[in-house]
Amino acid sequence: MEKGELLYEGKAKKVFATDDPELLIVSYKDDATAFNGRKRGTIRGKGVINNRMSNLLMRLLAERGIPTHFVEELSERETLVRKVSIVPLEVIVRNRSAGSFAARYGVPEGIVFAAPTIEFSYKNDALGDPLLNDSHALALGLATASELDTIRIYALEINAILTGIWKSCGVTLVDFKLEFGRLPDGSIVLADEISPDTCRLWDSATGEKLDKDRFRRDLGGVEEAYQEIMRRLEAQLQAGKKDQQS
Ligand code: ADP
Ligand code: UDP
């Protein structure tokens, strides 16, 4: 697959055209940003880890019936994906209080919810990704009612699957952000990435943060945390494969 023109450079990835109009190449960078771009830095090796982790998780989700944009891992940092028209919503699922939820409602981090919560924000950097509800999304024409229903069903199913995978790695999936897109036939698929940049992942035993909060909050050991969380996932998947063979 030929890498074509650079179509877009975002905060964490570059997106390239290919010779197939329905396919794109995404290239993962080591650049890290937080607080809507006000904090910037580099996390050495992050692009390699996020590329590999996102692809592993999307493959597992696809096996469980979730349609995704993933096509093929091309290299350490590059993946071929189906081109979608991104639904401009950040879909956030939470199992425990943390981050902006804890701040907004004045509660400590780590409260375990009886049931997961789901919220949308408008994917718009200039506005700081404001929170919105279904009627706002409909009023702004960001998605149809039936697309919102589909997105909600997929997001909660993805949460159930990912929570189980991370639990088997000794990790609590606290919250995460998803993006969905439309294929040319109008169907909704999971797009973008699932990685320590977009999830909060806490060691189940110690509560240690193994995600981008180490960068956001200057906790140190950022690179090591990304390596550790990747190591745990790969070890668990290897163990799973051995179980299947025996
Ligand atoms: P940001 O745009 O927030 O800085 P990134 O650096 O991760 O984020 O850039 C990747 C961009 O590619 C995002 O805007 C994301 O919505 C978009 N994207 C992800 N997957 C696809 C896809 N399959 N087709 C088209 N665009 C995609
Ligand atoms: N998140 C993300 N991109 C964003 C905003 C949030 O990937 O632009 C992820 C974040 O990593 C966390 C979850 O979504 O896992 C919930 O984030 P929250 O709303 O608490 O915001 P934050 O504290 O990151 O500002």
C-alpha cells in the first residue's frame, strides 16, 4: 500500500492518503498534549505502544462483533484503516469517578459506579470539547438519533469487553474516550485509537496510574508506565493463546 499525501496532522497522529480512496494510513507520534494543547511534551516510544495496543484491542473487539476501522498493521508506528467520516463526538464511558467528572461534580476520584456512565462532548478544540447531550447533538446536526443509539450500544459493549480484558491483566479500566465514524454505506464503526492516551488504567492492586495522567499530572515514570501496561496486555494475550492451544 503506497503512502500518499499527508491529509492531516493532529496532536498524536498523522493521517495519510493511500492509492485506495477508501483507505488511510495513520502514523502514531510520540508527541503528547494535555489541557487542550496547553501542555506539550514527548513520551518516548509512545507512538509504537499506542499503535500496537490500539490494533490489538480493536482486533479483539472485532472478534466480539464490534465493527472497527482497523485493516492492517503496516509497521511499528503505522496502520492501514478504513477511511470514515468522523462523528464529531468524544464518547466517554466511565466506570469510576476521575478527571473532569470528579472536578465537575466535586467528588473524589475512584468512586465505583453502580453502572457505567456515558457522555458526549463536541469534538471541537477551539471550544475546548464542550459537554453536550443528545438533543444538543441533534440540534447541531452532529449525528442522527439512530446513530446516537448505535454509538451508545457499541460504547457500552466495548466497555464490557475492555473491562474484562484489563481485569485479567490486573488493571482497572476507570474511563476512556472513543470516536466513531461513518463508512460510505452509512454504517457506524469504531475509529481513532484505544490506548493509554485515551483510557485511564489503574493497577488493580495498588491503584498506580498506568496512563497519560502520569504526563498530565507530572507524576514521573511516564515512559515506564506505557511500557508496563503494554507488557501486561501482551503477556495476558500470550497466556490466552497458550490456553487455547493446550
Ligand atoms: P486530534 O485531531 O485530536 O489532534 P490525532 O492526532 O489522534 O487527534 O489525529 C487523528 C485524527 O484522525 C483525529 O482527528 C481522528 O478523529 C481522525 N481519525 C481517526 N480514525 C480515522 C479514520 N478511520 N478515518 C478518518 N479519520 C480518522
Ligand atoms: N479523553 C481523551 N481525549 C480527550 C478527553 C478525554 O482521550 O480529549 C479521555 C481521558 O484520557 C480519560 C477519559 O477520556 O480516559 C475521560 O476524560 P475526562 O473527561 O475526565 O477529561 P480529562 O480529565 O482528561 O480532562
